[in-house]
Amino acid sequence: QVQLVESGGGLVQAGGSLRLSCAVYGIFFSLNAMGWYRQAPGKQRELVARITPSGRANYADSVKGRFTISRDNAKNTMYLQMNSLKPEDTAVYYCNVWPAAGYWGQGTQVTVSS
């Protein structure tokens, strides 16, 4: 059974920082590329960042230079460090494998006030 548990979201002012965590259960975590996704109201879910099993990362242009994705394979956990947050970063953030599979966690809400 696959379980994805996101945490770390919250309310922050523009320019602030948050660190999201994703605890992964039920997959061979160390063998899978992973991704952080987000969905804002009225918009489709989009890929924010992805990371290979060895730690190579790619980012959407909208977050490049501000967000950092990382993983700890020993802990089956993935992270997203978000700095210089903007109101347009407001969304529910989800983790999943990359490419995304059909299972999703509850997500964690990130709200950035102006």
C-alpha cells in the first residue's frame, strides 16, 4: 500500500520561507525519481521540481533559484525548501513519484500573503 504524507505547509508573508516534507511508504523509494507538484485554485496540477534517485534535480522556471528539492533515501523522505516565496506560490503542494502515478496524498497547503 502506497502512502504519501506531506507536511510543513502554512501561512507565510511574501519573501518568507517554508520547508515541506514528504514521507513515503510502500514503494522502493531509493529507486524512484520523485517530484513535488502543486495545484492552485482554478489551475491544473503542475510539476514544481523533480529529483532522481541519486539527487539530480530539475525545476520549473517559475521556482528556479528559489526552491531546492532534496531527498534522504535512508529515511524515505523528500523535502522542498522554499525561499523568497511569492503570492503566486500559493497552492496545495503534493509529492509523488515522477512521472506521477495515480495515488496522491492529502497535500499540504501553502499560503503566501502579499
